[in-house]
Amino acid sequence: MPDFQTSPGMRDILPPESARWRRFVHVFAGVAEGAGDGQVISPLLEDLGVFQRIGDATDVVTKEMYDFVDKGGRHVALRPELTASVCRAFVQHRPLTPWKVWYAGSQFRYEKPQRGRYRQFDQVGIEVLGADDPYLDVEIIALGWEFYRALGLQQVNLLLNSLGEPADRARYVQALQEHFEAHLDTLSDESKVTLQKNPLRVLDSKRPQDAPLVAAAPKIAEFYSEAAAAHFAAVQAGLTELGIPFTVDSKLVRGLDYYRHTTFEYQGGTLESAQNALGGGGRYDGLVESLGGPPTAGIGFALGLDRTLIACDDEGVFPAPANDVDVFVVDTTGGLQALQITAQLRDVGIGADRAFENRSMKSQMKAADRSGATYAVIIGSNELDAGEAVVRPLRAERALNPDGSPSDGTQSTIPRSDLLDHLKKALS
RNA sequence: GUGGUCGUAGCUCAGCUGGUAGAGCAUCAGUUUGUGGUACUGAGGGUCGCGGGUUCGAGCCCCGUCGAUCACCCCA
């Protein structure tokens, strides 16, 4: 065992998985920027207060924060989510609205780690501030949907709900509280605790014992104001217009207190229930104001990298890309030739690798095969003396003869001076 | 934070009721008068997560601890 390893819930992302992560963000950036969203890069560390505004009934804030006092006496925290950071940035810089941004980055929550749930975890997300148009809700939800499709995921379910306006939500919470308190004896002990902190969250209970009571609970829809009902109806109509299937789930409350009106969650069809939330979001029209800004509408979502990639694995889509090089140089004369040739190839944009430590021909050919290169360039003492090089196709299905015809797999000996042109042509 | 399961070579794992460690893959080298992907031979690599205890003797039993994993909780 090594003396050191990563802290609990934190890990190294190694190749080739790391390349997959990079591509994941790249695909997301393409989707977001295609809708006119620009990237915002905010600090990992913020004043603790930024996150406390998320709400004191939110575990993310009260129990799971990595917070500490820095050398200047500031009470700071590693960001547990990015929505609050984006709103803080909005208040600080006051860009023109609607402000449409996307982000990608690590977040930190001190939780007990599990598969698909880490203390340092990565999300990509979109936030739009300064517009309360229900069709914006539709655009946001559709962008997430489009992203999953871009990855190749088929089995994603969209759950949709509305928490109404703050007053609606407050009346509903009270009704819920009364409902559960009237049946306290059948409620699980855990849910009794939850009830004290946040009655909405009791709807989220996965304990079978609570199921009947939850099913019998009043529904949020009965409490919508006219405006809230109209907003929600417009969102549903918009999604239907775009042909995006969704399920209205009145129990979808989500854990962050700042949500109002539209909330939604993308669930993976193949994942275990504990980790099946691939991403989610909703409206948070009061958050900017609570951070000291003007009353500003806001909506956004965040998608977890890990869970989405697990879902991709389950469906066999979006595999880690191969990091294949174009040419592998085999040099049995000491390595200087390989040094020159790889440098020349890279200089003209051809990916090139080689072996080190002057290994045997066989060993170097093995390495060439492993590298995924289309061609091996072989330099032995004969070639060196004659000023020649052997070009050997390693992947017949990809390789071409110099004249452009498909390779029959045989190698050719060519003058060293023609090597670069030969390979450029063969790889074009 | 609470509870269950697990922790043996780089990787995946075997190791019966306790007698001081094995396989496959991978790596390296050779079989081949210079040429890889299939074959054969050989080599290197492990204080059995860590720390205590029981025992003549522990990878196997007990306690603790760290980590992973699963459920609850929470959420992405």
C-alpha cells in the first residue's frame, strides 16, 4: 500500500477516462453555445454567506459544506453547487439580461461517498437570469434533453413539476404539515425529523412505510395561483410542441430550497434508484435578490458527470475515445533516428510515438501495435546505412498505399528523404 | 451521520473445517538467419489494507482502524 492515496470521495481521473471527460464538456459546450450561452468560470472558493443564502433547510448548506476560515480571517467555503456562485457573479457584474451562461467544474459536498456520489464531483450546467418567460423554461429543459441525445443516451426520463409561487408553496407546505401531523403514528421516525425541517422533503421518502401516507398527501396542483397554473401549463405545452416526453410528478420537490415554479429532473432508466438523478434544476426567481441584487428571475439546471457517464456505460454509448497516434517509429540503432523522425512528424501535425530504452525489435513492434498507430516506421542498421526507411502498415483497414489505394498490408522501403511526404500522403 | 457487505500480485480473482501464498491477464526476456497482433518457454512482481489480540502456528478466528461498496439520508 502506498503511503498516500486520495481522500475519501475524491479520485484521480486517468486516461483514457480523462479524455472522455474532456469530450463530455466539449459536447455540452457545443449544445449550450449553440443556444447563445457563454461560459462563466467562477472561483472554487466563495464567501460562506453566498451559499448560506441557498437556504438553512438545505442539507447541502447545513451539513455538507467544506467551510473554513482562511489566513485573512474570512469564512469561506468550497462551492457545494454553482447556481449561487453564478447569481453572485450576476450581482457583482450586472451584465445585460437575459444573461445566459453555462459552466463546468468541480463541486464539493462532505457526504458519505458511494458510487456516483463523491465529495468532489463534477457538473455541467446552464443558468439564465433575468427572464421569467415560461418558454425559457422550455428552452432550458430542451437543452438538457438535447445534450443527452448528443451523448447517445436513450433511456432518460424527464420528470416535471411546479412548486407554484412562494405564497402557493407556503400554503402547500402548511397543508402538508397538517396532513402528516395528523398521521404521525404511521410516519417513519426519519420522516418525523424531516417533517420538522422541511415538510416538502417528506414526499421524497423512499421508505415503504411512508408510501401510503405520501400517496394520500395533498397535491401541490390544488394550491396553484392562476398565474402559477398558467406558467406551468405553458411549460407543458411548449415541451409537447417540441416533442419532448415528460411525466408530471407532483412529488418532485428537489432538495434546494430556492426553487419555485418549474422544477424538473432527468432520471436514468438503467441506474439504481439511489443514484438515478442524472441532473435536475428549476426556477429560483428570488435567489438573486437574496444575494443583494435586484429582483431577478432565474432558471437553470446542473447535470452530474459521473452519473451521466455511468448511464452511458450502461447503455453502451459515448465510450472513452482512443488516444491513437498516427505513426510509431521503431528504431533499433539506438534511438537517435526515432528522435529525429518523431520530431519531424509532429512538426507537420502527424501524431507520432516511439519506444525508449533501446528495446528489442520485437518489443518495439509490440509497443507499436499497442499504440494504435496506423503505420510503423522501422529504422535498423541496414536502413540507416542505406539512407532508407521501412513503412509498414499496422492497421490494414485504415492504411493506404502511397498511391491512395487500400493497403494490402505489405511494407515498403523508401528513401529517407521521401519519408515525410510519403506519410503525409498516406495519412491524408 | 446510521446500518449491511467487502479489502489477497499492476488488473480480475482462487485459497476447503486456522499449518507460514496461487491462477488468468498484463509486464519483461527468449523460441525466430532484423518485423507486432495467435502459439510455446522462462523471469520479475505480494510484510494477504493497517494496528492489536487469541493460538505452538492466522490470509483464514476476535477487536479496533482506514478504505471501497450497498441501503437509509441527501443529491448530481
